[in-house]
Amino acid sequence: MTRDKKLRTVVMHDPELDDLNTIIRYLLYSNQFETEGLIYSSSRFHWKGDGKGTLFHGESEHSNYGIGPISEWRWDEDSYFMNDAVDIYEKVYQNLSVHAKGYPHPDELRSRIYEGNVDFPGDISKDSPGSNLIKKLIMDDKPGKLYLLTGAGQSTIGRALKSIEEEYKNKSQWQDIYEKVSKKVIIQSFGDQDGVYESYISPNWPEIEFREMATMIWGYLARKVVQPEDRHYLSAAWTQENISKVGPFGEFYMVWGDGKQMHKNDIADFFGFAGVTVEQLKELGYVPWYGGVEEPGSWISEGDTSMYMNLLDNGLDAHVDASYGGWGGRNGKDIDPNGVASKDYSSSRWFGAAQRDFAARMQWTVTPEYKDANHHPVVEVVGLENTVVRPGQTITLKAIVKDSDGDHLTGRWWQYEEAGTYPGQIDLISVREKQNNKSENSYPFVVPPPGSPEIAKLKKDEIEVISQFTVPTDAVNGQTLHFILEASDNGDKPLTSYKRVVLTVSR
């Protein structure tokens, strides 16, 4: 929405149903990224084998089930779900382009699909088209970070780095190459799904930033951590209305009891069944590791979606630092409504807004006219000339929020206490300010009691949101204060935009 330059990304998946759902959402946001590659990669849960019948004697998910050496695991020869997703994207590309700028042409995305290291889990012994692509991208001279996003294992990344090491380590430019790679690459991964990060990347490339993006809220166990007010976003009713029955992407999206299966005879994939018990699944030869059967048509999982959610251009700027926090969580605990420090809450607190955003973009895919769909409020912070503040100083936070659809808007400033390094709560006070741009559609200001969120209404489609606070006198040099401006419209699929202000204390 506001970022000057798209972030460069490489997306890696194995053929799990949650990866399929994750790539659907990614493509709906692909206007915000410079997608350099979509790469099939292996993990301990899915690997293709070498096509020669070679038996794998190491450990992977099959070992947990007591299955002996095998030649492949949960990977059908014709499994090309990312190709299929881009084919569907082509059908809705024109509609998406009506509602937001920057969507890549389907042919561009299609040309960037590669096969990575898929033979065996953790195998970095040889190059692959995918690892060669990553190596090329790492070594190019384009400025900025390269985000390697993996919902699979890290063998394709590991092989690219090992190839660079093998080519340059004994040459005079090795130190420069090493520093370039270390500064350029950021790995955002849902765990270490094949052990390659622990066994090779971390020991040999310790200065590469690794961001652990595993979250429960985006995975199979979302129901264990979802906030009570957001539980309906996992229901069959909401999922069908807003996702699974909306256009060709909705038909592709996988939900409980839909009769689909990613791979033939996959004993771990029983989610397509409806109206059966766990015991009946066992009798059919399945391993119901989930522990039950949910309502047909309801959410299953987008387990790897968190790997890119902090890169979205929604105003939270969560890509800047892993401690900032955003729709994909953060590398710390947030205080939940019960006063408990929770890693899960740092991601689940955003789930409702993220789901509504997804629903709105799904509507874009089937809406050829701009006026017939909802679009994001636009937020601008004004009047804040310096982000360095002094203890005792009075600071005014002011934002203008506009909406191109003419929807009513609400907004509030709040302190993201956990993301800042000042260990205390700031007393934000609402400020009454002269109303501008009066018209027949203008509304009176609402001045809430001191200390509560303020909503200053200017016009139906424009508001000012203003708060003041005093920098604590006990704040020490270098501490930071994070404030979030959160603004929402009241469209059919309500959308929320943000702006983050980070203030640094200087004594």
C-alpha cells in the first residue's frame, strides 16, 4: 500500500495440503512482492525420491510410523500444485489487477517455478535447478535483502549456500563473498523440517539472519490458540461464504471433509473425510494424528502462511526486525487478554484482521469492477518531524485516514508495549482538534474519556486520529517506544490498515 520498493522473495513448498492453501493466499498478495522463485522442496514430511527406486535408510516422517526403507514419501510423480495455483491465478489475474496495482503477469510467475532438492530429506549433495536459482539470486548485485521463505525443509537453500562455499572458499574474494551473502540473505522458515539449518547453514553461515516463523494460529492446531472473538473465522459457515465457495481459488482451497487428497493412499492425509470417527479412520488404514474430525467445510490449515505475513505491506513494517511483530507473529511473547505472556498470542492477536483481508481479496478475484468491492483505508502519519524523543517531552501522534470506497472509518492509536524496549505502559490521551473540511457529510468529533482510544470523525471517508503522551522521565537512552495506528472501514469485508511509529529515547 505504501512501500516504495517490493521485497524480493523466493517461496519454497513441499506438497502438503496446508502449503497448497498457503500459496493461494500468497498469490493474492503477490502484487506486494518481487517473486523471484517458486520452488518445490523436500522435507521430512514429503520427498520425491530419485526416480530410480533407491531406498532411503535415514529418518523422516515414515520412520515415526514404523515403515522401513522406502523410495519416496507422500510425493506423487504428477504433484505440481504450485503450477496448478498459477494456472488458476491466470483466470483471476485481470480482476485482481482492477483492484490493486503491481500484480505480476501469470507468465512471469510460471517462468519462475523450479524444482529444488526434492530427492531425499536433507540431501544437499548436488545442485538442482532450484538451488542454482537461489545461488544466482544471492550472488547478483541487486540492492536490498533477499527473503528465502520456506514451508518445507532447507535443503535447497543449503545446497545453494554450499555451492557458493565450494566455488569461492579457497579464493581471495571469499571474505567479501561471505560478508555479502551474510548481509543479504534472510531465511524465514516454518521450523527446520529436514535438519539442514542445524547441520549445515547455522555452523557454516552463522551470520545469516534466520527467523523462525512457526505459529500455531496458521496451522492444523489453530483451534487451540484462536481468540474467542475470532473462532468463527475457522468455522464452515465463514470459510465457505468467504473462501471455499468464492471463484476458482475457492474451489482449489482445501477444507475439512471436501473429499480431496493431495496424494494417493496417503495415510497421514485423512482431512477429506466427513462423518467418520477416529476409530473408523484407523480401520481404513489412516493415522489420525490430528486427534479428531472437524466440521465439514471448515478450516484445516495454512501452516506455512506465517512465513510471509510479516512481509506484507500493511503498515506494520514487521519485516524490518524480527522483534517488531505483525500478522506472522514475532520472536517474543505478547501479553494476552488474561495477562499471560504468550508466543501464540503474538500471532493470534492479528488473526481476525488477516482473515477479513483474505476474504476481501478473494472477492477481488470474482469482481471485475472496482466499485463493487472493498479496498484498504490509506493511512498517513503527519506532523511527526523527529522520531528521537527526550524524557518528559510531550509528543503528539496524528494520522489522517482516507477511504477510496467512501466507507465510514474508525481508528485508534495504541502502544505495542511488547515490541518496544521501554519496559512500561504509556498513558495515551486523546486530543480534541478543530475539524477541517466541513461538509454536509461531516460528523461531530467524538471525544472519549481521557486515556481511551480516540476517533475523530471528519467526513464519511476521512478521519483524523490524534493522541498525546509524555515520554516517561525514567526512560533511558536508546530505549524504544512502538505505537500503532490501526484504522478500519465498515465495508462488506471490513479491512484494517496500520502505521507503526517507532520512537527512540535520547537523553
